[in-house]
Amino acid sequence: MIKRLSILGGIVVAATLITGCAGPENKLGRGINNFYEPVRLAEWRRSVEQTSFALPEERNYNTGIIKGFNKTMARAGVGLYEIITFPFPPYDPVFTNYLAPTPQYPDSYRPGIISDSVFATDTDIGFSGGDVAPFLPGSRFRVFDN
């Protein structure tokens, strides 16, 4: 009995070392990123922006808000699913017929690196750049952007 368990343990360790952890690592990271969508509201803002161009004036904002809410909740649900099932295959993005694998920001905004002393070494002399308040819609002002 002990011999069988030691052989089984060796097989499990060998399988773990051979397969690696890139798949579960990517799935967990993608799941956390998607689960954060109700805080980020990127899909919501994109839906409002895109429907304001595509539909007549009397329907654009209301339809965009509803579509954005639906996509935000769908992305959060997919994120929760990926967080719970990250150790198990498949490790590819799921539900891609409705959602893109990565969060979709509005065309008027592209996120960058947050201005922090880790990334901006010029803070020692009193200057800094980056988004002032990236989480507030309409406040996409950047200082010292090259």
C-alpha cells in the first residue's frame, strides 16, 4: 500500500513539474482582472460611447447604459468563474462570443502606468506625471506626457 502511494505521489509531482503553472497563473490573473470590472467600469463607459455614435439620439444613452451594465455583470461573472476554476483546465478565455478576452476601454481613453514613485523616478525632484484621477470619467488629464 505504501509503495503504491509513493509511486502515485511521484507521478503527481512529475506531472506538476512537466505541465508547469503558466495556464492556471494566466487564468487566475484574467479572472481577477475580470472580477474587478464593476469597479473599473470600462465596459460600461465603452458601451455608452459606442451606442451614442451608432444609434439615434433618442435611444443612445439609455441603450448604452443597459448594454454596459449587462456586459459589466457578465465580465464580473466570468471573472468569478475563472477565479474558482483556475486550477482546472481549460485555461483559455471563456465566453468570448459575447466578451473580448481583455477589458474593453472606451476609444477616448487608453490606460497607462499609474504615476507612482516606483515608475516615475522624477518624483525626487518634485515633478511627476500620469493620470490625475483615472477612476473618474472625464478626468483624463496627463502631466508631462511625452
